[in-house]
Amino acid sequence: NAGVTQTPKFQVLKTGQSMTLQCAQDMNHEYMSWYRQDPGMGLRLIHYSVGAGITDQGEVPNGYNVSRSTTEDFPLRLLSAAPSQTSVYFCASSTQIQGRYGYTFGSGTRLTVV
Amino acid sequence: GDSVTQMEGPVTLSEEAFLTINCTYTATGYPSLFWYVQYPGEGLQLLLKATKADDKGSNKGFEATYRKETTSFHLEKGSVQVSDSAVYFCALSDQPGGFKTIFGAGTRLFVKA
């Protein structure tokens, strides 16, 4: 089925460990974004990309890196995990082609840092 | 900067009751406005959108009208069902295609049978 695929669904890390959250979309969307969701705070933008090879920082980029080597993939790297990065992470894609607006979201990765 | 404020929850209603979730925004330009819904354990789904003033977005019995004069985008439904229980997010974007979206904190809705 077409959509946004995130892996893994759940992850537990120890403080200081690094890992990569994977995100892939098969809709040929030009825009992709990473958000984190914390209770009472809605979703906050971490990084986003407007096309292959182009990325930029969002509201809360510290401690995270991204790259976009292909249109389909947009991995999020945690460099040295901290307990403050315990959250649910969502990847989303969108397009302005054919006047469409709004994100298609993945199902999320629940990350716990101990 | 741009921001979205929505009513705090939880909102608890009986089945077939009328629903209103208030949302106001602050933006320097003319953003597109969205409502997203999140069911337990899932990602967000786009519920409806409006891209310019006085537009009405609608989907699955939900409606919201883009009111520029009051900077509001309130979500309404005439008769809620138990299956509408979820968290609802108001959001805005001033980017083409709706990326770089700013979200409100979310309002949890419980509908009792």
C-alpha cells in the first residue's frame, strides 16, 4: 500500500547510544519532515526536506541529524541519545503537485532512552 | 512567529451530541489551515483543510470554516459517534503543499455510548 513507512515501531536506547530512525515514502512526494510528539505539546518539527539533497532545521533540531540522498528516504539520526529524547517520532511527507495540501504521516516510532 | 492555540481537553460528549473544538491562530501571512485526527496508537490523518479565507473544509461530517477576521478555524460536527473518539489537532502552514506545518497541542475527545 502506498504511504509512509517508519521503522522500527519501538526502540529502547541507553543514554549515549546512537541510532537511526528510518522513513520511506513511495508517493514521489517532494517534501518530507520529522516531528516529535510529547504529551501536551502537540507535534514539534525537528528537520525537514524540500527535495533530494536539501534539508533544513525545524523548531527542535539539536541532537538530531538528517540526510536526503533520494526522494524516497529521509532517515533521522540520534547522535548521542539523552532521556530528553524519549518521545514518539513521526515522519511525514507532502506535495504541492495537483494542488494537494497536507501531510501523509507514518505510524510512528516510540523511543525510550534510559 | 506563527502559532496555533486550541481548546484544552479532554472533551467528553454523549453519542449524537454536537461537537465544537475551538482553534485560533497567529500568522503573518495567509496560511493554509488543517485539522488532523489521531486514533490511539496511530499516526495523524488529515481530516480537512482550507487554503484561503472563507473556505469551508469538510469530511466525514466534520466541518471548519477559515475565518480571517477572527483568525479562527473551529471544528464542528453535528452528531458525534463513539468512533470519533480520538485526539484532534489544529494546524497551519504557510508553505506550498502544507509542509513545515505548525500544530496545536491537540484536544482529546471521548464519546460515550
